[in-house]
Amino acid sequence: MSNLKRFDDEERESKYGRVFAVSGPAMYELVRVGYYELVGEIIRLEGDMATIQVYEETSGVTVGDPVLRTGKPLSVELGPGIMGSIFDGIQRPLKDINELTESIYIPKGVNVPSLSRVASWEFNPLNVKVGSHITGGDLYGLVHENTLVKHKMIVNPRAKGTVRYIAPSGNYKVDDVVLETEFDGEITKHTMLQVWPVRQPRPVTEKLPANHPLLTGQRVLDSLFPCVQGGTTAIPGAFGCGKTVISQALSKYSNSDVIIYVGCGERGNEMSEVLRDFPELSVEIDGVTESIMKRTALVANTSNMPVAAREASIYTGITLSEYFRDMGYNVSMMADSTSRWAEALREISGRLAEMPADSGYPAYLGARLASFYERAGRVKEILQEEEDLSEIVQLVGKASLAETDKITLEVAKLLKDDFLQQNSYSSYDRFCPFYKTVGMLRNIIDFYDMARHSVESTAQSENKITWNVIREAMGNIMYQLSSMKFKDPVKDGEAKIKADFEQLHEDLQQAFRNLED
């Protein structure tokens, strides 16, 4: 204890309190707890007693240990250096911590800046001159963070004034002053670094209706469950159903400019897989192949990290996403998974002795979830009919079905096996461009419509067309429908694939005309 620091300075001492009791990890001024200065956040105040949620391991904290107030909320650092980095739930850079401590574990009380203060970035001013009037959200400079992302320097949303100084082109560190403004006689210095509270949304003028699809390259999503850029989507499912695989596929192949991937309480090996695979993946931009990691930032708060930090990791990811959104980029944020985030809320609620709701979750869980997700829709299509028909087939046999129901069964099989199933390990099918998805689905649906029309229109005539007649006459057509997925977008190109699908569509129409004649 003789080596521990004492707080003799009166000004510093006025910022300190004492630990009253320790009950384990138990939201909003940031504090430093104990002699290790563990990161914590005040989540409840009762009189002169504060309940603190600590985001690190609390073993060794005892009654009487000092608590230092920082006077600011839990915040993240925003600036050049975010892309390609991996942070924990409270934006501590895991790679820098590993190099500093040479340990695979995060030591208690480690205090490393989120963005490097040593790295230099090439800053280029935009059309901003001394005397110009600027306000929050205006662009004043450009930093080439990497070959994929041009980091646009934007004025802090709360700032405004007249420009007194703008730095010339050159290399600067994130804490160097690159802009000075004056408003009402008060001079404000701006660096390339912004600090923003994670629980406070970055302001916007208005929300615009979405008008562009989020293309994922996965046929199941693009055709049956489409999403828009600016929309929200939840992927429910049991263990092992592939939720994480889908979120990783979105990160790899979606038409987004920036990816923020939040591993909230997920297994460590899943984040390791992301770290191993992403640097090897590439995307082609303007004819140049680039590593996908250059547009990706990872927030890793795995299941073996403190539960309390899970709750913060979602907000950290959202704040990073909003920052790049303000630059005008299309940002996709993946939060994997909401279930474990809700489990963290349940544990925190239990520590606070709040009244539990269903399954022990806090009563405000729905309100918290509503801030992330919006309403979903419901449709009924061929595959749902096929499920009902399959039950009938098991009872009475396929031969007893009506001819139109036989068509539904066969086309449903075609949809499931040859359209929805996608092989991520193949060069031709790991990514499916939207034009390929549309072409495949159009031909399959038109085959279904024409087959039903042929059966229904000849049902009362002598030359009745049955499913067996269609199958025998169109063996080659059905083989081509099954083989559409093998078209390689990289080797064949968009023009050839579109032409092949159009030719197949014409052959399809001609085959049914010949059949009906």
C-alpha cells in the first residue's frame, strides 16, 4: 500500500469520493474507480450515494477506495484512424493495448487513447477561407485515411462561427489544430479529433424516406427479404441457424461504403474469424482491388469480456456509424447479437434491484429495442403453400394432388434447391449481383405462371395438359432453370448473363406456345 498514490492536492481531492460498498458489476457521468482507475459510469443517484457500473473486472476494489469524477459522459473519439481498427465495447484499441502490454488479456485500468496520437495524416483544406462562415456539419477538409475511404473533416455539430485560421495542406496529428473559429468574441480551436457522448444521437435536420435498396449479394435476402439503405432489419433464429454467417456476408458484399461490425457478447472465435477472413477479402472499386478491412471497423465485446460493457458497445457502434453517415457515406452497422445485449440489460437491471418483467428482463426492454428496430411485414407465397401441400402428400400421396398443386410442389423445390440455396465456397455463387437474382427469379416465376395457365386452360378439353406432359416436353428447359445459379458474374460478365437469361425466357415462352398448339 505504501506505493499507492495519495491525493494531497486540495483541488484534485475535491473531485474524489470513497467506495461505500461493493456488490459486483451493478449510467451517466464517467468516473474512475479505485487505485487502478477502472472505467465506470454512474447509473443511479440517491441522495449523496451513487451507483456505478464498472466496465472492467472489479476484483480488488475495496470499501474506502477513491472514486475520481471526470465531469463528462461516456464518449468516443471520432477522427482519422477508425477504419481497420478493432475496439472493445468502450472504444479502447485492442491492438494498441496488446502491443503496449504484450498480453492477450486487457489489464485492469489500462488507459490508451482510442485514436493514435503519434500517427500523421495528410490534411487538405477544402473551399474554406479565412472570413468564411461555417456551422455544424460543414466540410472544411479532407484526409485520405486509405485508398477506400476519404475521411471528410466536418465541423462539430455544436460549433459555428467565422474562420480565423485554416491549416494549409500537410501532415498533421489528430490533436493538432487545423481550424480556428470565432463566434461572439470567443475563439474555438478545432482539431481533427471529435469527442461525442455515445448515448446522445448526433443531430440531423430531418429524416428522409429511403429510396435505394441495400443489395447484399444473397439471393434469399435480395429477393424475399429486401431492405433499404437507411432501414433496420432483425435476423431472428435459433443457435446454429447462420445469423452470424449472414451478418458477415453483409459486411463482405453489401453495397455500403462503410461497415461497423459490433460483436456484442458473441463468441470470441467468431470475432477471430472476422479478423482472419476480412483482411483476405477484397472488393473492386473503380477497377482497383482493395482489402475489405479498409472500409471496416470492429467493436469486439465478446462473451468473456465484462457484461456491463456489452450495453455500451451497441451505443459505441451507433455513434461511429452516425459519424460516417454525417460525411455522406452509406454505413451498415451489424450488431451481433441483440439477444446478448438484452441479457446484459437483464443483469444490470437485476443488480439495480428493479422490478423484472417477462423472463427476468427489465420492463423497459421493449422501449430500448424500439430505438433500434422498426415494424416488419408479413407475406404468403409459393413456399408456404408448398409446406401445406407437403403435409397432404404424406397422407394421400403425390399422385392424388391436383395438377396445379403438383406444379406448385415442383416449382417450390426449384426455388428452394436452385434459387434460395447459395454456395458461399464457390467462385460463381458466393456473391450474387442483383441482376442475376432478378433474372433467375423472373424465369422461375414465369415458368410457374405459364405452366399453371397451360394446365388450367386445357383442363376441360380433350388434349389436356398435365404436369407429366410439361415435364417430359421441357426437360431441357427445366435443366437450364436449375443451372442458372452456375453463371459466374466475374467470368461471364453482366451483359452475357442478362443475354443468356433473356434467351432462356424466350425459349420458355416458345416451348409453352408449341405445347399448347
